[in-house]
Amino acid sequence: MLKLASKHPVLFLRQLPMIPALLKGKVSSVAYDVFKSRNYLSTFKKILNIMRLLKPHLWNKDVKGLNELLLSYIQLFTDYYRCAGRELLPVLSQFLYLIDDWIKFDCESAKAWIKANRKTIVDLSSVYPEQQLFKSLLSGLPFQSQSHHEKHYSENLLLRLREGRRHDERMDGILNEIDKLSDSKPDVLEYFADDLRQLYFNAFTREMAFKLTIKLLNHNPSLADRFVPTYCQCLQRNDSYLANLALDYLPEFVILAQ
């Protein structure tokens, strides 16, 4: 589906009304642990990636099924946020960035949708106060890029990460900070993209580096080309642990890199 959406977005949009029907019944009917064990959360993530590829055609007023599709995600968040907690935050962030793109393309239609779902959005903003996109969406204004403070914090993390690499130190704490920051601001991972590739070859950081790579590509699949050569090196290395780790993430990586 990703390949069809990227190469023939207009053709794919004709099938858009089928997707809410596909998602219907996956939410509410089962407890969250069952929902997750059946990989339904992964399905919602993949559909979001497809929607990103359909921009800007997705926002045309004559597109059918868009409202039903967006409401499927609203239902996902409202039904499971109590059980899932922060586990839903990466998916929520992707969803909010998508709505933010809608505001930039067609402010009037996006604001009408936000107004119709305002109560739910306000409720979710109180559950996830660290997600700054809520404030801009509720105001009807496009999200602004990193503030001076946030940019300084990201630059500081990058400097600490490179310093740790230079002195061959453990960087678990720094990577955990980056992971936590990216839960609410997944775009920040683009700042660390080049460094993540180098961390595949560090025995202490490789697992988190692969995890953050997939998280980044879920947010922005167009960056996959920058990772493919290094990923292939991992698969070819005479290091069974590294090769097996790369194999574990390979199915999702391949989908995102298509």
C-alpha cells in the first residue's frame, strides 16, 4: 500500500473510504493488551504513514472518507489512553502533525474539524500536556518550529552524544533523553539522524539506535535512503548480534524504506 500511495496518490485516494471500514471493530471491541498483541496498533501506525504520503492530495475537499478515517484515530486515543498511557504518544504525535499539515493547506476545513472534535482534543491535551501541538491546534494556528530553548536543548544533547562517542563512553542516559523528547516531538530525531547510523556499531547503543531509527522513519519515511547503506553494512558484518538485531527490525525498515 505504501508503494501505491507514494507513486499513485490520486488513485489510492479512491480507495480511502475502505480504510475506516478496515479499522472499524479493531477499537473498543477488545482490551488494550489484546489490541496490541494482535498488532492493531502497528496497523494504525502504517495507515498514518500512508496518509503522510498522500499529502497534499489528502486535503482536497472532494476526498471521501477522510472524516471517518480521522475519527477512527480519535476513537483509538479516547478508548485506550487510560490503559496505554505514553505508549500511544508516538502515534498521537504523528496524528497531530498530520492535522497541523491540514491547517497549513486548508485552514478553514481543518479548523471546522477541530471545532467539531474540540472537547476530545482538550481532554487528550490534559492527558498528554507535554505534547505542545495541542495548543497550536486548539488555536487554529500552524505549529511553530522549535523554540530557542528547545533548539538549545537539542544541540546540547547532540554535543553530549558526540562527546560520548569520541571518548567511547556509555550513552544510555542521553539516548533515553532523546527517546523521551521524541515522544512528543518526533521531528527532533531528524537532528540526530547521521549520528544514529554510527551508533549501530557501538555495542552499548545499537539497540536504542535501531529503535530510534524506526521511530524517525515512522515520522518521516523520506529519510530512509540515508540509512539504507549503513543498514546493509550491519547485515553483512561479521558480528552475529548486530546482524540479528538488524534482522529483527528489517521487516519494518523495509516497509518504511519503500
